Amino acid sequence: MQIKKDSYLVTDPAGVWVIRITIPPYMKHLFGGKSYFIRSTGTVDIRKARLFRDRIAVEFNNLREQLRPKPQGSRIDQILGELRGISNYTKDAPPTQYSPLAQVQACPSLLSMRDIYILQFSEKRKLTTLSKTNKAVEVLLEYLKKRDIQLRDINRTTVTGWLDKLKTEKALQTIQNYISALAQIWDLARNRYHDAPQDNPWRGHGLEAKSSKVSYEVFTHAELAKVFAAMEGDEEMQNVTLIGMYSGMRLNEICSLRSSNIKEIEGVLCFEVTEGKTKSAARIIPVHSMIKALVLSLREKPYNGFLFYRASIIDRADGKRSTWHSQRFTRAKRKALGEQGTERKVFHSLRHALAQILDRGGVGRGKLKPVPEDRIALLLGHERGKTESFKTYSKHAASPVELQKYIELVSYEITE
């Protein structure tokens, strides 16, 4: 059996290669209902991992072929058999009176409602949002020690008990995400089904998650130089960091970049962010002259279309490609600056640093006028004001040439 070069192989956060094979529906009962067969190869050497993978994959595929359901007859024979079976049933079954109420479905279970919600909003919600919905349902059922449950069997007392437990384990924002996701499932059920709970037990808990958020702190140039030095030998992480410093992009936006996202617009080389955390995230950002050569070289040698190798091999249900890079940056920061007092200095701090520099009109350039606030918002992918003129008519008001002028105000001592 021929197996493609890196099929079934992914890496864990420590860089160890892991085998992950999708389990078909007809075999899930043999693996405890799991969707994937996952085993660590115990090695970071890709060649050894492939040899390990080959033996496991061959055995798994042999088992899959043995258990694959064998169709009886041709496709048309199967359909005809199904229809004949229904015909025989109707002949023997007693006649029934049609009733409109008989056509009304009962409210489904939690898992079924989750699937209905995801299907209905698959085109309207981001993959990361739908992933949070799925996670919320999983965590709740794990707490209840149930495989599934009817919505009517979950009351406010059940909910508050679960929330009290979560408060000892999770951040308030994470808990709020769970509550929001489950509340929307209940709302959808109430709107669709006559016997769904009319009271939503997920509303009105007042966690005040927004007030619990901790603001990020900006690195000093000296601190950033130490962090950058701690990444010595890790070229990919250094390149990701440089792009973050000179573009202000979110980490996952950088890791999601493909070679097709680097293009010339009106004669200016730009990053094109097509989607992101918010509706305003889609934008263009001129490439700073300090990283232009780097970006062009990355565009010429992509990995399955992506600028960065580690981002190209990550396969998560929520679509995020920045997990490995986030962990590597944190390790470098702790190695360079220690753990105490640096909790609020993270990769996202680079966005805040760029915004601060632009707001001050540059660094080390004397007293210059700050960059207009709406232009900073445009570069960072933030909402540009509340008025209709900004939200609708000014969406593409700034040209790449104008934005390039602002981006070039950004400078750091560690690379100059």
C-alpha cells in the first residue's frame, strides 16, 4: 500500500510527531466513539516517524477494509429493496388519520441541537466560533457525566453549579464564551420547537467577563531585544516576530498567511488579510521596508501555500494555525525575562507597541503629529468609529500609498 509522504502525521506542542488517523463511522464503536486514532511516535525525527507511521497505517487500513460494510447488490437494487420494504409495511400496518400535529417534531437532545445550530450557522459564523460552541457542549456533558441530555433536563440550578465549578478552573472570559454559545442553542430551540424550554437558563448570570480582562503591556526595546535573542536558531519564530513587530497583525493572522496574500496593490507590496477575529479584520497592510526582502523570500518558498512550515502542518478543528508559535514565543519570553512580572507581555503586545508608536508619530523622530486614529484602526483591523460615514462610506478610503507612509514610521533598535 502506497502512503503519501507525510499522511497521518502531525506534531504536538513539543515538536514530537504524532500519528492521527480518522476513524470511519462504522468503526467508531470499536474505539469508544472517538473520531481519531491518535498515537505518539515518540520522536522528533521525521524519518523515524514515517517508518513508525507506515507500519501502523498499513495495519489500520487492513482492519478498515475488513470491517467496511459490504453493499448487497447494485445501488439501484438497494434502493428498490428499500422501497419494497416500505410498501410491504404499509400493506400490513393499520390505516392512520392524518393530523397536522403529527408532523410537528419534538425538541431534539442537546447533541442534536448543537448539530442543527452548527449546520444553520456554518456560513454565518467563523470556524473558531463554531468550535467554541462544540467545546462548550463537550465540557457541559463531561461535567454532567452524560453522553447526551434533553434540554428540559437542564435547569438554572444545574447551570449555576457548573459555573461555580468552572470558576475554579477557567478564566471568566472562557466561561462567558461557554455561556454565550449554549444560550444561543437554547434560543434556537425555543424558536423552532413547540416543546422547547421557554426559559433560557443561560441568560442573566452577570459574570462581567469584560471587566476581568487584563490589558497587555508593551515590551521595552531592550526587553524585545532579549526575547528576540532567545529565539536564536529558531528562524521561523524570529520571522513571525519580525512581521508582528512591523505590521501589527495578530499572531494567527500571520500564521494563516499564504503566498497569495502577499501582493502588489497600487505599486505597494502589501499583506492582504482576508478574514480574522472581527468583521474589520479584513484589510491590507503595506510591507515595511525593513522586512520587505524577508517577505518576498518567504513568498517564493511556501509550504503547501503557507509562508510558515509549522503553520502549514497544524490541523485543528477551530482552524487556528498559531498554537505552536504562541507557545514558542512564551518560552522565549520566559527564558529572556523570567516568569515574574511578564504575564501581561505577550505576542499580542506587539500590536499595542505598533499602535503606540503610530499614536506618537514615530520613535526618535522629534515631535510629530500622531497618525490619525481612524488610520491606526484601519491598519490594525479595528472598527473605525461608530458613525455611518466611517462604517459604510469610508471602508476603503485610505490608499496603500498613504498607509505605507504611516507604517514606515515604525522602528525598533533591535534590528536597526
